[in-house]
Amino acid sequence: MRFSVSKHRFAGNPYIALLLQIRLTASSMNQAWHWLRDRLFSRNSTTSQLPCFWQTDMHSHLIPGIDDGVQTTEQAMTCIRQLAAWGVQKIITTPHINQSFYPNKPAAIRAGGEALRQQLIDEQLPVDLEVAAEYMLDEGFPAHLDGDDLLSFGSGRFLLVETGLVARSLQLEEILFQIQARGYTPVLAHPERYHYFYNDPNALQRLRELGCLFQLNWMSLSGRYGPGPKKQAKLLLKHNWVDFFGSDMHRPEDLPKLQELLDSPFYEQLQTQPLRNQTL
Ligand SMILES: [Fe+2]
């Protein structure tokens, strides 16, 4: 009604009429694009009603026995079966690579991924499985960067990185720069878990300005890591700073905490985030 009144008022002005026409055309094109995009990029419309609308889980520890994640193939399959039932169509699993505890080599991660993929085929579970890694930004990381065999994911060459939870790395900004200089896009795993970012949203904002993307942990919203990370997770949602959403699941015992989110108010908020999971 408001539109038709203003249209009527300016009906005699050819310039306004032209502007209105252009605006209508742009609006129609926008609608057409969304229609086309939904059909071209939706992997499987039959699963669109399932809760995991983000379709790809890009952070987990599901290669048996190589880090603190699952220890057996059966545990991995229990996790994957449930993710699939919730609508996850693709899993990019990301074992730890760090100097102190899990100095995993890319070849071993790829081999573990291949064995798990075979298991999925044997069980006829319709889930794509890829491997990447969660890199600790420790003293060993520059050698990985120099070696040019980094396990990144997606067409954006996304590189999942983490730091220690308590102490801030003094070289963090420099390392993020180096990662980007090599053509990768840094994705900081679970920024809500780092104590040194508590009550410091400006520091998080600064990382984003430096080109670092953020991955929120699914279980942070369920309180799995305590009230601090949950509060920070809410902050990330409030600022629309969630570029990727990941389960970071380590074992079947994590499944009830994942389920909790699906029934919580945060689930709706998640739908307004600029998530890139669906593009992977
Ligand atoms: Fe992780």
C-alpha cells in the first residue's frame, strides 16, 4: 500500500518512473538468482528439512587412533551415522597436527581417511569424507608452512589453525600474515575457547580485519566447555562472526551435547550467520 501511494505520487516524473523500473528489475533478478542458487548448489533437497542445514561438518577427530579423537573404526562410524541422520552430507575430518602430542604426517592422515572412506562405501552410508588437519600454531608450524604439504580444505584453501587455550601467541598476527602470503585462508578453530580473548572483542575484531575467519564449535553453545566459552560463543553469534560451524567431535559420548544445540534457542540464531559450510 505504501509503495503504491508513493508510486502514484511520482507517476508523472519520468526519472522517478525509470528509477522504480530499475529497482523492480534488480529485485526480480535478485529473486531469480536466489531461486537458481538454491537449485544449483543444494546438494540434496530431500535432506533440507533435517537439522544440519549447514550440510558439511569441517572440524572433527574421526580418524581412529591418531590423536585424542576416536580410537576405533566403530566409534568413528557411530559418530558419522548420527551426523548423517542429522543431515550432514559431507565430513572434512581434521586430526591434530602439533609438535608436542600429535606430530601427525599428512600421508598418515590421508591413509586413515582412505580406510574410513572404504568403510563408508562398505556400509553404503551416503556421506562424502575428506581429510584436512587442525594445526597448532606452535614452533613446528613454520616448517609445515615451508614444506608446502598443508592439509587445507575447500576452494578457498582454508587452513584450520588453533593456539593454546590460555597464553596468547605473540607472533599470531605475523603467522596469520604468513599463511595468507602462501595463498591460504586462515580459519581460527573455536575462537570462543581462548581465555585470552575473554572480554576482549576488539582483539577478535582485529583478527577478522586481518583476514582470519572464525569457526565456532557446536558444543560451545551447549556449554560443553563451561560458561566462559558459552558466553564468547554468544558474542560471536551477536556480531555475526561465525564463518564456519563445526562439531569438533572426538567420540560418540559427544553426541548428546550436539543434540542439545538442536533443541536450543541458539539453533535459530545460527541460521542468520554468514556460514560457508555449504560451499565446501
Ligand atoms: Fe579440534
